[in-house]
Amino acid sequence: MGWNYLGILLIVSLVLSAVGFYKYVYFLSIGYGFSVAGIGITLAVMSLAGTFNAGVQQYILFALLVIYGIRLSGFLLIREMKNISYRKTLQAVTGDEKKMPVFVKVAIWLCVGVLYVAQTSPVFFRSYNGGETSIAAWIGIVICVFAIILESVADKQKSDQKKVRPDMVATKGLYKIVRCPNYFGEILFWTGIFISGVDVMKGAGQWITAIIAYICIVYVMINGAQRLEKRQMGRYGDNKEYNDYADKTPIIVPLLPLYHLNKKK
């Protein structure tokens, strides 16, 4: 199982996600990206030091974790600094931050620290178990690359459309086929990470760790889409253009006829 190495990754994850003590939402946003990137860097350093006999596929996976994490945290930091509307939304969401007991923040911190290590565990297991070049790993890599590109394009399209129509959600480009392409991209990325390790994971411990983490992140993304839709309903619920768009555009998975995660009033 490699508990000693997983322990090192957990320390890295906890240190980098500790930014959430400044603002608890950062545990699940900026700290999330930092942790994933940090884990990718740590795995690369350990492999270069000879801890693992990593091959080309492993190093590509390490790089993808770093790119994913830096892109996510960088985008969120820039958005918060430049976007007044986003800062107001963030303030509304975290308005009761001062009331949150320290022990609750510590509990959240420990949970997300473990989760981020578990999410990236298929990449670790591929290195720890000495996985050789495989089709599964290439499939996972391709899915991850596609997911990162999709999320980047979605962010750009939303930003461009909001400059033109600040009074309406993005409805063009990727948003024409799915209302939450970012959450879909997140699910795709972690699906790719999971697939990249399916041919090398050994024993119940490794499988349970990877499966539970994958289920958790999918749940988190679906819950995120649900909360986003709820906010949009509150803001645009009386807007016919929004309702027509929302009623005919899948919320999280393209082509899947699931249009709402909340009951319409």
C-alpha cells in the first residue's frame, strides 16, 4: 500500500490546503488546486530521486496533476482579484465564516487533505506498483488532457460572454450543449486519473481508496452544479430567456437529458 509514501503526500496536501484557514471556501477551491499540483510535484521529485522506477506515462501523469492544479488555483485567484461580482458572491457564500468554530475548520482540513491524496492515488499506485506502459494509462492521459482543454475553453468562453451579457448566464459555445462544462470537465479529469491506474492497482486497500475517492469527487461536482443552479434560479428565475435555456440544455453531462438538479418553483 505504501503508507509511508502516502503519509508524505498527505503532509504536502495538508500544508498546501491550509490556505483554507484564511477563508474556509479555499479548502475546496484554491487549496484544492495547490494540493493536487503539490502532490504531482512531490511524486515527480520522489521518482527522480529513485524512490519509484517511473516511466514516460508516470511523468506525463505527474505533469497533468501539476498543470491541472496550477490552472485551477491560478484561475480562481485571478477571478477573485479582478471580478467584483464574484467577490460579492463569495462574500455572500462565506458571510458566516467568523461563526465557524476552529475545530470544524480543522475537521474540514483533515478530510480534504485525505481526499486529495486519495483522488490522486491511482497515479501514485501506478508508480509504487511499478506499472509498465499500458493502454489504460494512455486512455487515462488522453481523457485528462481533453478535460483540461475543455475546462480552459469553458472558462474563457464564460468570461468573454459575461463581458457582453453580465445580466445573463453564458449560453454559447460549450454552454450551448451543457450548462456546467467546468463540472463536467472535472468529472472527466478524475475519470481519466482513475482509468490510468486500473491495470496496476492491487489488493482491496488500493481499489477501495481509489473508488471511494472517485465517488466522492463526482458527488462533490454534482453538488456543486446543484448549488450553482440554485443561485442562478434565485437570480434569473423570472427571466424567460434563462428558463428557456435551462429547460432544454443538460446541466452537467452533454446529451444526457437531465436538465435540473433542483425543483423549479
